[in-house]
Amino acid sequence: MDPLKLLVCVCFLLTGLSTPSETICSGESYEYNTSLTICYWLVLTEQSAQASEEQCIDEGGNLAYVPNQSALDTINTLRTNAGYQYTPEFYIGYKEYGSTVYVWDTNIEQNFKPWASGQPTSNTNECITVYNIDGTWWDEKCTTNYKAVCSDFGPRTGKSTTPQPTTTTTTTQQPTTTTTTTPQPTTTTTTTPQLTTTTTTTPQPTTTTTTMPTTTQQNCIPCSCYTNTTHNKTVEEFREEVRKTLLVDTSTLSSSIRKKTSASDPRPSAAAVGYLGVVLMTVVFGGILLMDAGNIIRCGKAIVKLTKKLLA
């Protein structure tokens, strides 16, 4: 066989054996740690955060995991290409508890938190959305209807059982301990019939006085005592002292200050009206002076002659 033909056949076979690069994501994607690809897609149905999370799970992912700025840039590009670079807001897979942000339904804290100016609003149990062209984060009520961003990678998988993370499970155990403390009021109510029997048997008031402090001291705090500071002042003197303390200096009120100052009006129309008034007043009074100019000059000359005669 011709060596040239043999070389062409070998190259053809090698080309056929090489696997073409296949696209992992059908939509926008972001490469994470150079060995893992995160695929992002949009949910354009406006619904609650929990409903969006369940739809993301049905489509093979969760609400979006955003580990850093590069991932957020990919989401911003995806929203911009869909025509939503400014509005509306899109849910992502995080919740805010106090000042800490957790990945949805986990106890994993998030370090990357590109909050918008004035955010967060310090409300507890809030869901997080991306907003504006830069994708800054806003905390919103989880029941508000917004669109959402999904991703096929994150530190959690599967359908969420509760809308709160694992740390909230520990906080929900606090009400559980509260329910363990609620048997104490229950035992108190069971002792209440004893108190009732005690009231029926009036010779045992001592048991009533001993059980009442134990139930009240657990839930009550000592009251602060009132101290009389009037020092034997009469009612009129004390009233006058209170009146002077509560009396407001009216000269510092904005209403008093505005009576002596004019409010500025930056509108061009207001300035034009002022200039027109100055011009009209100048024309009117100038015309009057011009019409009487002859009389003013003659009067002036007569005054000068009279002054010279008096001085002569």
C-alpha cells in the first residue's frame, strides 16, 4: 500500500477514536474548582421560595448555590440574557438568621455575601434574592412571589423537609425544652386543686403561702421600689418644676425660624418671575423720575440760589 494512503488511514482512525468534547450544561454554566461544573437555569414562575425550591428539585437541582463572585457573574449574565437584568428579584439557595447566612436547609455558613446597600434589614428567618444588574443580595419574606435561579450543584440534595436549616432544628429544640418546662406549670395546675382543697380546709393557709412563692419566683422578677424625691415640696412647686422641665423653647422650633426666613425656590420659573418684577418696578419708578426730571432740576436750582442768598 502506498505510504501516503496508509498515513491518511491511520490519521482517520485516530480521529474517529477521539471523543468530542460534550456540553455538560444545556444552559449557562460555571466551572467550579476546574474539575466540577455548576449549571444554572432560571425559574420564571413567580412563586414562594419553598415552591421555587421544590420546582428546582423536580428539575434536578436546588435553589442556586453561589460560592463566589464568578458564580454570581454567571447568574447576572443569565438574567441579562433573559431580559431580567434589573427586575424582578430572583430567589437563591440561602436564608438569613440574625446576622448569619446559611445554605438552604443546612447549618453551613456562607462567607461570600454581596449585600446591597442598607442590607440586610436584620429581620430573622428571611430568604435571600439577587437584584439589579450587579446581582446584589436582598433579604425578603419567603412567602413573597418572585422568580428563582436553580443550580445542579451544592452542599445539599433532595427535597427539603422543613423550610428552616439544621441550626433552626436546634432552635426548634428550644421550644421542645420549653415544652419540657411546660409540665411544671402543669404540675402547678395539678397543685391548684390542692390549693382549692386548702381553701376549702381553711385551717391550712400555710401550704398556700409556701406553694405560691415557688411558682411565682420562677417566672417573676423583683419590682423596683418607688422613691419619693419631692422632698416635702408642695403640689404647686412640684407642678411648676415639671412644667419648666417639659417647657419647649419656641425660638428653636422650625415654625418660629421659618417666620423670619424666606424659603428658597430653585425653580427657573420662580427666578424669572422675580427678575420680571425687578424690571417692571425699575421701569415704572424710572419713568416717574424721568417725567419729573425737569421739575426736580428747577427745584434744585431754586434751592441752590436760596442757599447762596442766605449765606451771603
